[in-house]
Amino acid sequence: MKYKLVIGLTPIGNIDRNILIKLSEKIKLKFNAEVKIKSSIEPPEDAYNPFRKQYYSTKILYHLLDALSSTEIDKILGVTDVDLYVPRLNFVFGEALCPGKVALISLFRLNPNLYSEKNGDKLLERTIKEAVHELGHTFGLMHCENSTCVMFFSNSLFDTDKKTENFCVKCKEKLEGKIK
């Protein structure tokens, strides 16, 4: 099958290969894209804020863009397990250039083990939702008011768990218009 789009999936740090494989399969379906799992890279040292004990996600985004920019890749999704923040927020699950080429998600706060919850498939489900959400931003999709749409803003894990991994009708139409 010939895909219109190539998405590079880049682990940042030590990410479970099974999660990357399952995530790549979902991304392939959601965006009708070829997904290439790239070699792992480390987060840039200057992204770490020792006072917050977190990484500034925007610095990692631009590090990804510089390190992996290529004509063979249309979009890049970085997947890390470090705790991310942006100024004025306590944390973020991810960030993306909107519109742009690069997106980033962190498994750190998506991990049920952090909250003494049973894992099951929760980590994978949350990872898929946040990955699809951030990649949606790279196509210029904004946050959606439909609380079940994957583009709904997750202020907490409650929001992430409540929404689905699917685009609502309006967001799906916008996305299809961008991929053509």
C-alpha cells in the first residue's frame, strides 16, 4: 500500500519497544501513514530544569526538529518518559508545533503506576490518545469542545481517560482536508 505520509516515531530515553510497536500500528491507521520507528535519542541537557525536576518540552521539540529533520519524514513524534512542563503550567502530557512537523508526548504522567492504579492497558490507551492528539496539532487542528474527541484538551488524566482515541466528525473532516 502506498501511503501519502511518513511519520517518524522517535524514542527519547528508554521507551518500551512493545509500546512503540503498538503505538506505530495505531498511528498508521489513524493517519493512513507509514510509520518508521527511529533510533533512540537522549533529551537535551539544557531542557532539564533542576528547580522543577522537569524537562522543558519546547526545548525537546526543537531538539527533535534539528536532530531528525529529513526530507523522507513528514512528521516526527517523540516519545519520552521524562516529566515535561511549559512555563505557567505544572506539567504537560505533550506539546506540538501547530501546525508543524514535530510533536512530543511523555509517558511519565500517563503511567498508572505513578498513581498506584492497576495498569492493564491504561498506559497504552492514554499514550495512543495523547499521541494522536499531538499529531493532530501538527496538522493545524486546535482543541475541540467535544469532550469525547481526541482533540479535547486534557487538563488531567480524568479528561484523557474520558475522551476517545478518535476524532469527532468536525475534526476528522479538517484532518482529511489537510492530508489530501
